[in-house]
Amino acid sequence: MDRGELRAIQEPLKARYGEDAKSALITLEAEGELGSDITCSVKSGAGAARAGLHPAAGGDGLSLCSGDMLLEALVACAGVTLKAVATSLGIEVRRGVVRAEGEIDVRGTLGVAKEAPVGFRSIRLTFDLDSDADEEQLTTLLTLTERYCVVLQTIAGKPELSASVA
């Protein structure tokens, strides 16, 4: 997809959302089914993904770790966002690798130490790009990718959350 094709697709959407803010509100959904062991199978476009405990928390390593899945979602979203921003700005990115790394102190999730947080202590997102873009263009590309990446902004923004049992 080139810059013109992307704009042709997005401009009518932007115009509609600008005129009718309610039409821009969408609901994304995910659903999982609890397994007989300590797993949860999540439906995705690529089939079911079975999540379970990380080996550091007692898992057997045969199921996906939800922490890995979060980092994978961040990598996917940041990669798509970077490519869309680059296309929109006319910056050629011939090739690229997106990486996310995060530290978790498993004492928190295992209830070993109350002072240990449950969840990621830090997350690092890096882009290794093959591009002729200059330093200013790359800075703009990174800034806009951070600004418009849904998963990154969700993690950074601490959305309103609720949980219930039906």
C-alpha cells in the first residue's frame, strides 16, 4: 500500500469520525474458554491460542504465557502503526524488526512478597529499521508511532477497568 492508497482509505473515515464522534467508538472483544487444567484458550483469527502459567510460575512451558502475549500484541500494534505512519509521511522503510522486552518479578503474582508488583516492572520497545530516513524523520516516526499505537497508549494510560463474575 502506498501513501495515496492509505489516504484514500483513511480520509473518508476521518471525515466521518470528525462529523460524528459516536461513529468512531468501536468495541473490540476477546473470549476465552477455561481448560480442565490451568489454561485458558483464547479465540483469535488464527485459531485458538492456549494460555497457561509461565514456567517461572509453575507452568510446563507448553502453553502461551499471557505476559508474552501482551508483548506480542504491543509488537504487532507498534509495527503496524509504524508502517502506517511511515507510509503516511512518505518515509520508506524497506525492512524492520520490532522487539519488546519486559521484566516481571514473579514473586508478585505468586504472592511471595507483598512489595513485589504484579505485572511488568518495565517494558522496552525497540525498532531496528532499514531506511534512508534522516535522524529528524526517524524521531518523528518514533514519536508518532508512540502517540498512535493503541496497545502502547493503553498500557501507558491505565484505562478504566472492571471485572465481574456472572
